[in-house]
Amino acid sequence: MKWLEISVQVQSEQAAQLVGELFDRWGEGGAVYEQVYHDRPQQAGNAASQSTVVKAYLPADTGPHRLETLERELRGLAESYPCALAQTRVLEDKDWATAWRSHFQPQLIGERLLIKLPDQSCSQGADRLCIDLEPGMAFGTGLHETTRRCLLCLEELIRPGDHVLDMGTGSGILAIAAARLGAGRVLSLDNDPVAVSVAQENVSLNGLRQVIEVAQGSLDFLSSGEALHFDGILVNIISEVILEMVQGGLVSFLKPMGWLVASGILAPGTRQLIPLLREQGLERVEVHQDNEWITLCGVRGTLEEPSIVHGA
């Protein structure tokens, strides 16, 4: 598989943040940042200056709509902030992996978690629960807003010994975080065999094979075996797939007083999803909004109007 690397050089931290947020939305695995230093002539006290190159990675066969939208939004940013023209190059899998890893920094998330690559140190978060991750082609590194919000919700919702279901596990990051935070058992499902393989490797990397089971499948997997019920369910995919899962009976696998975290949702998707969740017994729902992304955290309990919590 080949990848497109799209890079933009910017001169200010604010521009880097805005381009990074754009790349988080349209790229795969989140934006990466590279500091570039420029030597100036040693005249009148001039020192080296610094700029930032922000990069995103997309599959080379990405459809034209996605690329055109990304290019249009970049042009819009360039009207207000100094940005160089976007540069694009094609990478092979191995080149993508090398390029991505060289810029990834350990991520402190919430109050208790630290996401890092296996060869990186936990020193900056010695008091945290460390998660070693090799995202491979499944991505899911904690960089994207939806993954971050799921992790923050997990910190609040997880209870020692919980039996958790992670639907569409990807790299396995949410399943591993649930186990680190105290879940007693986790079932991780994904339809993509590549994701299943990557998640299994990450589970082994973190020494959690006795806690986390990774399997290929979706609702069909749950329905085909013995009746399963969970204290918590995680699903971080896209609105349409989440809606299909809920319509297909996802909430029926949740224990009374259990919790559900659903993310990857855009605002229009909540119009159908929140009423449907309520109809199926999820009576208390919080709506977290991070830029355009919505995360629903629901717990069976007293009926309340959803509250909107904007991301920090």
C-alpha cells in the first residue's frame, strides 16, 4: 500500500495548531510536527529562526473529494496565516512507518494515561499508566480528538473488574486503556483482519493477553455465541456505522447501569442517535463536543436532558 505525505511549513504556533487540527480531521493517525531551524547570517545579533512543518498521511487511493476539501481548507487558512504551499510526496508502507515514528512524541492524556511507542521512555509520566503502542496500518494512537475523548470518558467511567466491549478496536488503544484503568475482561472486535492482527500484537506488547480477547467480527460475533452482557461498551467509528449497530441491538448487550461511549460522530448524526439510544434504555447521555466531533457518554439511569461539554 502507498501513502500520500502532505506537509505544510508554518511560521507561528497558532498556524501550526490550526493546520494540525485540519490534518487531524482529514489525515490518518493524526498530524505530526517537525521543528525546522534556519540559520541567518550572523549580523546585527541575528540568531537562528524556527518554523514548524506539519504533516498528514492519507492512503494514496484517497478519493478526490477528500483531497479537494483538504486543499480548499488549507488555502483558506493561508489567507489569514503565513503558510507555505502544501508539498505532497508518495511513500511506501515502510517509508510511511519510518517517517511517522520519527515525529511521534509520547502523549499525556487525562490525569492517568500516557501513550508511547515501545522504544520511548515513560520518564515524563512516571506516575501514569503507560500504554505501548505500535499503530501499524490500523492507526489509533490517541492523537485524534475522538480517541482522546474516549480515553477521557474511560477515566471517569471505568470501574475495577468491569467487563468491557470495544467495537471497531483498530490498534486496540481503547481496549488496552480500559484494562490499564482496571477492567477485568475486555472483548475487542473488528471486521478488518489487519486491525485484528495489529490489536493482538499491541495487547501482547502490553502483557494483557489474559485480560483482552481480540477477535474478528461485529454484532454477528456477539449474537452467534453465548449471551454476553457488558458493564461498558466502547465504539469509536463513524456516525453511520454506530447508528447501524444501535439499530442492530448494540445496547441490548449492556448490563443495567452499564455505560456506553460512542465517538466519531458529526453533529447531524446526533439527531437520530440520541433519541434511539433513549428508546433502547440509555437514559442519561452527555454530549462532548471537540471541534466538529461529537462523543456520547451514556449511562443507564435517571432521564436527563443531554448536556454539551466543549473540548478544552
